[in-house]
Amino acid sequence: MNVLLKNIAFNHDPDLSKTGAFFLRRNETQVVPIPEWSSQCSSDPSCAPAAYVIAALPATLTIKASISCDDQSVTSIYIQAVESPAGTTNILGRVQGIPVNLQNGTSGLVAFQLPDARTRITNAGVRVSNIAWQWQFSIDGENWTDFQQTHHRIYTVREMPTEPWQPKSNSSSEIHVPWTEVLDQACKWATEATDVDAAAAAVTINVFKLGETLVQYSKAASYAYATFNCTKFLQLLTQGFGKGQRVNCSDCATVVSTFSNILGADLSQSTMGNDFTTNPVRTIGSKNWKRRNFSFHEVAWKKNFTATDRIFDACLQVDGDGTPDVSDPNHEALQPINLVFDTGQSNSYKFCLFGSGECDPKPNKAQHRPFGNSPLGFPRISDVGYLKKLREFYDFERWQDRAESRRSLTARLFDPGELGEVFKGWDKLSVTKFTEKNFPHIIEVLFKRRRSSEEFVEITVFEAAPEEKPNDFLLQLLGHFEVLDFTFLEEPAVGDVSFVDPDGVTVLFKRANFIAAVRSVGRLEIVVIAMAAAVDQALGKLKPI
């Protein structure tokens, strides 16, 4: 007699109180079906994942499984599963044996109890666990025969995931259903966390630690614009590049809040500013303490995003020794985790961070970035006061064009061979096209230097429609950089108006109705002025419409 499992469902009821489980996707493009395990699953536990909310576990957890038997004369059979290998324990424990009724050799989905699961999950805290069950059948309920082994990946989180996650949705088109690829990383970072604050703290610390081997601080975002490119950030973690190895405060705030919220925290991305100088800080990827001039700064923020609320900042460490100003040469590194923004005392985030200028919360800018791919420069800056500061700082009224014409934009111009000697030895990794209001064509290209894992350059070119003022958008691009330190680029002459940062690793320019950004986005910085000149020359060679 042959007995087989057909399906196993963990999240078998949309009522959380009955299962303690929530819906899952694998990533942006792949869903996790219900039942989660089927006979087509391999022995890879990630093939059959399930996720549980510790705070919402029922008194006894249950799964549902369907059984088939090739002897159709059998109308009832006992089924159970023991932990495998024998003698080991797993986070869900055993599957309690019960008699299963069969009709024409099949059972349909039948409820099985997991008597050990609630206690084990509660004691384990946040975790990702791989388990295996050895399934057995019996005719008399006493003598058992092994018939099948199944493998599963089990995630346990403190509370129900919060925005941008949608854990109650079973829509295959909803990309904010929690991703197992994010849970893999978030649960690893926050293993054994006892509450959501501890989970968010662990995520914050581990994101900052990425600076030891993988990322470096940047003045502009690479992953968090109008949307959060979570797919590319995961590619950065697994393959080492994604959209580059440079991250800024918006990237860090978005990663911290998104990866903490999947574990049950409730953080948003919110900003402070505008235009202030910090006490000495150590930015992600750096060993040195340095004062920074921030036009704004973004962190993961709790509740109402005001001065009395708490923040988590993975972008930098502050001096926590009680004397954080520049006159004190000694610094005690403090990772801002669950710090009140401003108590007026030395234990507040603002006391440690703020040197001079304006560093007040901007609660009206709080958000949960949705997932997707968007380009640098979006969303458009609408803060009138900030735009006024930008115009004054960059002497906007003095900008003068060197040329005026209308051009067409094609992806061909970004082939390294057509950009001259300066791009010799560089490979094109990706080309992404966007369309935004007043910008019919936006092209973003990521280049990697051959035989190097730490040298990347990103080129983004925007073609402005007639109703768009290119100079205004160039000012917008400058405003998306956390530090206002660009200067006019006089030599070589690039475009009509061009700006370069102090290290020459970012150039922004306008030529006719084109606006371009050329950025070094690898851990190893390279000067991109010659590359920007090559892009400008390629734009100038395009035939007018």
C-alpha cells in the first residue's frame, strides 16, 4: 500500500487568530501559493515557506494536509509526522497523529494539530528556521510506517507586518505582500529579538555594519527615490552591486523601516532640516569622524515623527560621550537606536547630532515608500523654502546657456565604445528606461569597470519636454543631494551649465533640453569629470528633431 501527501497548508484560514500565519510572496515577481507545500516541492525548504506572528498565535497551531492512498478499499488511516532527523527538535515540533477518512483513496484537506509549536515559537523569538517532518501512517494507530519527508522554511516575527507591507492580502498582483527574500535577511539580522524595538535596533545596527564590507556613504540616494527599489537592494546584498554600492540617509531610513516593519515594527521614513551643520559624525562605511553640512537628513521615525518621538538611524553614528561638539577630540560611537529626537538633554539624538543651523522635524514629509523603480530627481521637491535656499546657494539667476537646441534621445549613445577612450575597460550592466511627467525619456545606465568589484558608474539622462524648464530641473537634482557642496564646473566645459562635487565623483549638467547626472557609485570612488564630458559630447552629436 502506497500513501502520499498531496498538499500542506499553513496559512489555511484568512482569520489570523485561527492560524497565526500571514500571506507571503517570494519577491517582487513570484508568489507563494496556498497550500504552501505541494507534491511538486523539492527538498529545498525555501520551496515551502510559512510565517507566523508571535503576538497572534492561537492556543494550538494547526496545519491542513491532504492524503492519498492507492488502495481504495482503505477508508480510514492514521497519519502523523515526527521531527526529522530522529532525535532532533524543530520550531514547530511534531504533527499529532489522527485518523483520516478516505473516499476513493483521497482525503481532502484535513486539520492536524501542532501541540509543541506555540511554546517553541514564543521562546525562539524572531527567527528563520528550516524544518523537516518525517510523515508516517498506521492502520491501527500503534505501528507506524515512514512514507514521506517534507521540508519547510518557517519565519517568526513579533507583530503583524506593517506598511508598506500588506500581509492580509492574497492578491497575486499586490507586490507589498511580505517577501520571503526580505524575511530571510530581516530575521537573520534580528534573530531572537524579544520585541519590535529590539528587532528594529538589530536591523539598524546590521545595516550600518554593511559599511564594513559592502557599502559607502553617498550624498544622494541609490535605492530610495519616489519608490524603494527593494529588488535591487536585495541584489546588492546577494550579488554585491544592485544599483551601486553607495547609499545615503534616504536609502538607510527606507531599508531600516521596511525591514523592521516586516518584523512588526511601525516606522516611517521622515526628515529633519533644512540646512544644518552636524557635530562630528561617522557615516556608514567610514572610520573617520567628520562634521557634515546637511541640506536635510532622513531617518526611520516612530509615531508622529516629532521631537518627542524616537528615531533609528543606520546612516551614521554620533558621539555619545556627552560632549559631541567639535572641540572634543575624543568620540564614543553611538548608533542612534530608539533615541528620542529631542529631550533637551544629552541623551537625545539632536543633542548628539546637531551643531548649528536648522534641524527641526518635518513630520509632513513622513512616508512609507512603496516598492518600484524610479529615477533620481523624483519625487519633485515642493518645499518652497528649500527651493529658495537652493536658488540662493547655487546662484541660480546667474546660470547661462552655452547652446540651445532640441535633440532626440537614444540608448545607443551609452554603449561604452561610443563614449570614447574614457570608457575603455567598462562594461554596461543594465539600462533602465523611465517616463515621468514632462520627461518623455529618462535613461539610467549602470557601468562596471572590468575585473573590479568596487568600481561602478551610474549615468542618468533626462530629456525634458517643451513645457519643462531644464534649468529648474537641474536645480531639483542638486536638491536631492543631502550635502550642498557642488560648485560650478568651469574646466572642462560640460554642457550649458554644470556642477561638480568637491571630490569630482559626481557631475550634474544641462545641455539644451537634456539634464544629466554622472555618479561614481562603487565603494572605490573614481573621478567622473572626463566621463561627464564624454556623455556631453555624445549628446551634442545627436541630430536635432
